[in-house]
Amino acid sequence: MSNKCEICGKGPLAGNLVSHSNRKTRKVSKPNIQKVKTEIDGTATRIRVCTRCLRSGKVEKRAAN
């Protein structure tokens, strides 16, 4: 299961943590991915979406019945 938004494609970022003595260790920043039930082409499906796409209105949550 990939940690990637199905709308915008946002995924994990890798980089270095750099200490005061300039030692480097790897770190990974993961996006805030939520499983959301939404309606695509008239059918209810569950997709993995980042919270930025949810907040900006790119994805509409399906109404609970």
C-alpha cells in the first residue's frame, strides 16, 4: 500500500537530519493521508487522499446514509 495521494500524487519526502556536529542521518516526512469514501462516476469508492486535497475541495466526501 503506497503512501501517496490519489488526487495530487503527493508522497513521502526524504532528507537528512543534520546535527550540530554535522553528522547526517536519514529522515522521511510522510504526508497526512486519509481514507475517504467518495463517489466517482456514480459509484461509492474508498480512496486515499491527502488532507490538503480534502480541505481545498478537490474531493467531496460521500454523505453518510
